[in-house]
Amino acid sequence: VSGATYALGGRESTGLGAHSVRMFASPDLRYARLESQLIAYSLPRAVEVFSTYDGSRFPEGFRGASIWHFATHAVSAGEGGEQSQIVLPGRTNIGFSELRFGLRRLTRDQIPSLVVLSACDSARGDYQALTPSLANVFLERGARWVVASSWPVDDLATAVLMAKFYEG
């Protein structure tokens, strides 16, 4: 895990300022770094941002934060969602089974209260067939809230939306 900690002073926020954020910002997305900088500016506490991450080590590096934020690509695929994944640079994606297994290693109090999947199709599942999405995995393990998308999203528009979300 490599990263940077942003503590840019920020503005007073409503609701999220008391939380710590661990964020993966994919270098493969043009505006993911901007998204991380805008979020860090909105929160009065430090935001730890990773630009590289070995998905096989999940959830190492994220533990201890009350908000986990992924600004990256996601793929929703396969019967039962088993081919869905959070896409990371290189060949170290966090696959559906790795996500489930990694979260099972955590106690309920180690699960973040908020998970933000700032990625395309991260909430897409077949709800009639009860096929879970990536978002569902976090919810079933105990995350109180998950912000995710059921459709493709524009990178710049998502960066602005996420900045406004954290601004309160």
C-alpha cells in the first residue's frame, strides 16, 4: 500500500467531519485524484489516499477507518455476482469472493459505517433473482450505509458529486 495523507485545512462539514476516511483513488481514472483532493478539502480530518493497492491483501490498510472510499472502476458480472470485482491497476483486483472473505475476517466493529463505491455498476445486481452486488456484500457484513451506482457514471461528474456529498 502506498499513499498520501491530505490535510488541507478544509472547511467545516456537516455530519462526516468526525470520521476518518481511507480511500483508494485509481490512477487509471482521470479525475480520481481530483476527487480525493476535493474530499480531503471538505473534511477537517485527514483523508488517507492510496494510489496503489494489492487486492489480495484486502482489507489491510483500510482497517480503523469509519469510511472506506473506492474511486475506481468496478465490474458487475456472473451468475450470483461471483465475477464482480473492484478493479485496481495491474492484476490485483478485489474480486467478489476476496471481498466476502476479507470482510468475514473482520469483526462487526471493524466494518466501516459508510462504504462509498465511486465506480460504475457497483450496485448492479439482479434483484429479482436475488443476485447480490458489490454493495450488497458490504451491507450484509454490517456496513450501515453504502453509496454505489447501478449504471455507468462519468468520472468528472462523479468527482464533483462525491465532493458535494462529503461537503454535507
